[in-house]
Amino acid sequence: MKLFLFLRFLFLFFFFSLYNQHCCCIHALSRSPTARSILSLPPPPKQATSLIATLDGTMYLVANHENGPMRMIWSFCSGSPIYSSYQAPINKGRGKGKENASAVPVSGFMECGDDWSLYMHDEHYGKMRISESIAEFVPRTPTISHDGAIILGYREITLFEVEAKTGSIIRIHAKPDPDNASAPLSDDRKTARSIANADNKVLADPEKLNSSEPVLKIFRTDYFLKSVCPNSGIVLWNLRVAEFEAVLLCQHTTFEVEDENPSVSGLNFTMPYPCQEMQKVFRLKKNFLLEPLITESSHGAYHGNDILLMPTSDMMIPLQPNIDRFFDGHDDNMMMLPMPFLQQNNDTTDELFQPLVEIALNLNKKSGWSTPLPNVLFKVFGLVLGISVIIYFIFVKVFKNDREVWPNFNQVDEGIDGRRIGKLFVSNKEIAIGSNGTIIFDGRYEGRSVAVKRLVKAHHSVASKEIQNLIVSDYHPNIVRWHGVEHDQDFIYLALERCICNLDDLIQIYSDTSENSGFRKDQAFICLIKSQMETGNDTTQYLWKENGYPSPLLLKLMRDIVAGVVHLHELGIIHRDLKPQNVLLIKERSLCAKLSDMGISKRLLDNMSSLGHSATGGGSSGWQAPEQLVQGRQTRAVDIFNLGCILFFCMTGGKHPFGQHLERDINIVNNRKNLFLVQFIPEAEDLISCLLNPDPNLRPKATEVLQHPFFWNSETRLSFLRDTSDRVELEDRYLHSSDLLRDLESIAATALGGKWDEKMEPAFIVNIGRYRRYNFNSVRDLLRVMRNKLNHYGELPPQIQELVGPVPEGYDDYFANRYPRLLIEVYNVICKHCKEEECFQRYF
């Protein structure tokens, strides 16, 4: 029955579709003057694209196909809104007090109109259009208005280098107006100090491109105007407008050769601009959010100065009067979306320039078919009918599975209390509570389970900064994912990747000796976390071995944390608030650690190594570097110090290297740390002592932390000791004195703890003594033994193989248990003398 209904529906749908095509035609600018047969379809054309900037500062690349809907390809946030203004409240009641005695009467203010022209509002003359653009007006400042107020102006330029295919930001450069170097920077632009030359020939140099893929360089120029009372210094009004220009850099062209709307290999759309040609970017005055634009039929592509005409839809940009030049005079179910390069006359709102691609229904024009209509219907319908029977069963099966696996994100269980805000459903279930009124809720975003971070709207700058840094650092496996943002009258809601718990929770659950063991843990929560950690048949996940060493799982989590810091530092981002509560854990193929909560993070731009003394504060009590506590210069080393505290916290089951809660800050300032609990792991003690160095200049870089022997596996440890033995084997044969060999033998007392033969079994000593004599006080001789037996492990007697264990884990454990400080002491000697040698570069 279902099959019959489906086939009947398919027949009716197909018949009327063909009938409508027979009765309707599209007249547009076309390359072919003759009509095509329905059976001779052309290959799908490339989609034309356009770059659009919306009011909230988001840059969109949108595309429209001749036979498909208009859609968004990619987008990114370029910063603050592209237009904002402020007018101080005017108190017309003039008092005679001292405050009003020197006040300048406020007679007007300036704003930017819907056509992006400057307008002056005057209480005597009304609204007047200024003949100059803001780009022409700003260089003439400072000026004095007729009411005596001082008008100041400056500009800031930001360059975004963007992958044209994906919209991924490669790098960001910025600088203030060189003619107004003393002008104060806006809050969200204070970090920039360098920018590439805007000259086309400089931009178009193909040798400067790292990839054969095209790169979009988008210049954002922010113009600032403000009027200041000369006596009181009060800001009477201010104005901010952003303009955009873009140039497409193509690797395959030179500056003299321009491609008109080049296409990219493997993609079904063309680039928005010709290669190596600076173009203006179109701006929308209203904050329209470009959803995926779904239309019912095709309506032509746009080229050059063309205007796209399309039917209105609920998913379209809403039509508003006299905004962004949506022109009238056409069919009521049509709207025209103004595209880039549209010529406009600022004196009228109804003037439209040619050429214009117009799409309309023409019921009077006859359609010329290349074959009789009945034959077309018979052939095409027979073909479709045969395929449809097969597709039907596949469709039913797939759709049924999709409904089970991917329920409609608009549907929410009736038993869940909460409310919907845009695409986001926020439940009333609290996950965690942060500072400054921040609360984490359970929620869903577009059908995906998310953690909803609700921030008070007064902390909008914190939310904006966190979003910007999450966008820049997105798609790294050790940075928490950001899915979207919504807001209401009072709060901002960030939809973040849903994790099972944070690092602090995990350590508390698995450690009975945690300092926070007094915290009353919810048994249901504990059971949930432990069940999440179970992988397959392994239900015995643990964080520490019986000997106190970290388990492979805990080592992986600590390595994840360091990898996240490495990624942030490579992007020039300083987290500034690393602590166990801000390390989230998610269960993917295995348990994974991700950094989160970057609301107070700062970003360094090119050629900047620190934030300066003005960037004070940041961080949480007990988890701040000494330079943060004393308000010193903050560099990437701030995160390195916090990293040392976190690694100590992990290895000791929740302890802190600087003591209890109330004494940590004072101990950090005075460098009173206690690493006794990790002394039995020499590599851990060495690493943490370097990370907690009170001098930030002496702390290692994040990339060096990942290379430290603490994170080496058994194979790498043995490989390093073998390479060291090869390096020092003939060190003194040609030199009477070797600094390397002398320093290596000087660590014997610490690395060996006496004669090394005294810690080995007699059977092993007998075996090695058959081939040569050894000095049992020499580090070099012990390394020689380890190298020789490792290289000839297969030739060892079975009883000796059983004694030293399998390679690499057992063999490494045999020597590490007897000489625990051997590896780290040898490592420090090699680091001093041979770090730059080719054979050792992979260890540093």
C-alpha cells in the first residue's frame, strides 16, 4: 500500500513538474540564444560567489547556482560590529551652577545613514547630508564644530589572511592609523602592531604564499569619530564605521595577468573576485544572520554589477523598507538582494542601474520543445519509474535509521524543563557554577548535546574574547569545541562541547588522598564518571600504578594538556587561567583532555612576546604565576608555571606544590615549593622544577615540555641511551681531555648510587664479563653494557632474557628500577653539550 501511494505521488509530482516547465520559461541574459532539449542537459555550472559583511562584524561567503539555491559557504568573525554610535543625553535645562557655567551647548551629533553616508543632525537645521565620506572626513580631523566642540578622528586597519576555500583564518595583522599614532586604541584592537603593505604588487607576490591554494586578504578599516567638550572633556557623541576591501591572491598568476572570477580545483563555486585585484566588500547595515538560503527554484547567477532576484522565504534575509537598498517595483513574491559592486545613487532610493538579471514567470510565451511532449513524458517517466522502486526501499530504510539516530533538534523531551533560545535549548539542569555569575547548564544545539555556558551580559567582553579565541583555536583535539552563541535580554549563552567532567573531578574520584577529599561527592556522579572511563572489556581504568608512577592513561591526559598549551602558544594566545577545573575530559575513542574557559585569555600579535605591565591580573588564586601576583610582565611563561602546578596535581592525587589553599599565593611569591612527593620519579621532579622556576625567562617552552623525558615511552628511553653510548664510545680516543666525557662521569655518584655491578644479579655480571672487562664506577661503561645487550638481545641465553625482561618495556624497567636517576642525569649532560647535533635533535 505504501509503495502504491509513493508511486502514485511520484507520477503526479513528475507530471505536473514537466507541465509547469512547459508552461513557464525563464528569460535572462544567456550565452545560448536557442532553447535546449530537456534530454540534453548542460554540465552543472560553477556557482558565483560574493563576499558580504554583516552588521555584527561577521564576514560571509555566499554562493548562488543557476540551478540551485543560494547558500552560505563559510563565515568568520572579523571583530566588533561594523557600525556603532553614541549620543550623550542632552540636559536642556541650563542651570547656573559651576558645572553648567563652562558647559558647551550640545546642538547636534553625527551618524551614518542607511546608505553609509555621513549625516549631521542639528537642532536648528535638521538632518543634513555631509558631502564627504567618513574615509575623507577622518584625515581632516581634529576640527572644531560651530558649537565649539572638538571633533577627533582616527582609523585602525586589520588584515585577515583567509583560505579562500574554507574561510579558515591563516593569520591576523593590524595597526592603528599612522597619522594618528597617539590616538587611543579601541579595546578589541589593542593587541595589534603590524600589517602588510596594502599595495597590490606586494600582496600579489606568489612567492610569499605558502600554498598553491588561493588566499583572500581582507582589509578591515575602522574609522572613529568623537566629539569632545573642550572644557570638561566629556564625550558628546562618537561614531564608529568599518569598511572592507579584499584581494584574491592566486598562486598561478602574476600581477599583470588577472583571472576573472577564478574557480578552485575540486569545488563547485568560483572565487568572488578576479585574481590580484583589490575590490570593495559589500556591507549590510542591519544585522542579518545569513542562514542557509533554501529556495524553491533556480533564479540565475549574478555577475559584476548584476542584482540577484529571488523569491522570498522564511529562511531568507528579512525584507525591511529603505534598508540596504531592497528595491521595489517587481512582483510581490520577489525580492532583490543587493550584491557587491551595485552602483547606487545616494540621492535616491529607487534608482537602479543596468545590467540586471531578471527572473520572472511568463505564462504567455510559448516553449519550444526539441521533441514532442508525449514522447518526452514517456521516456523520462519510464526511466524515473524504474529507478524509483529501488530508491524507495533504500530511502525508507535510511530515513527510518536517521529518525532513530538523529532526532529532530527542535524536539525536546517533555520531561526536560528548560527553554529555547534561537537554535539553543537550555535545560534547567546545572552542571557547574563559575565566577562572576557564570553557570554551566545542560542543553542541546542543533540536535547536539552541549554544555551551555551562561554569562551575565555585563561581561560581554569576556564572552566575546572567549568566542574569538575559541574560533581561532577551533578543531584542535585538545581545545574544547565551540558550536554557537545565543543571547537574550540579560545573558549570553555559549554552546560548548559536552564533556563528562573536569580534571579536578577525575582526580578527586580516583584519589582518596586528595586535598579536596572532604568534598562530598555525589555517588551517582562518581558511578557515571567511572562508567564513562570503561573502554570495551577493560573495566579497570586507573590513574596510578602500584609503585606510584602515573598510568598510561594519566600520562596521556597530561600530554593532552601540554599539547593544548602548545597549540594556543603557537597561535599567540596566553590562557592565563590554567587550573584543573578548566581542563575538561571527553570520551571519544579514549579519554581525552581539553582546555576550556578562555574568557580572560590574551592574544599576542606578531613580534610581541609579552602583554606588558598594563595587562594585569588574570588567573585564579593558588594557580597564578608569581609575575601575575606581583603584576609583572606576562608572557607565555605564565601558562608554563600553571602547567607545572597541574602536572604536580595529577601525579600526587590532588596535592599542590605550594601547600594548602590559603598559603599558596604567598608561597608562590616567595618560591617556597615542596616537590618531595614526586622525588621518587626523577624525570617528573626535573620537569616540574623547571616549570616552576620563579624566573619566567628560565622556564621551558611548551614545545620543549612535550619533548621532556617524562613523556618518553620505553622505546624512546632506550634509544636515547643507546645513541648516547655511541656518541661517547670513542670520545677520548683522539682527545686527551673531553668536556662531554668529564661531565658524564661526574654524575656517576648521583646516577649510579655506587658501583653499578652491586645492583645486578651475579648471572648477569658473569654473562657480560665473558666478552670484556668493565669499570663498575663508569657511567660510560654501564651505557656500553645496556647498548650491547640491547643490540644482541636475541643472542642472550634464555635465563638472561627472562632476567632483564622483554624489549622494550621489561628491559627499560630492569635498568630504571636499579638506576632511577640515570636517564635524567645523562639527558641533562647531553642537553648541555650535544643538543644541536643531528643525531640528538629528535630528543629536544
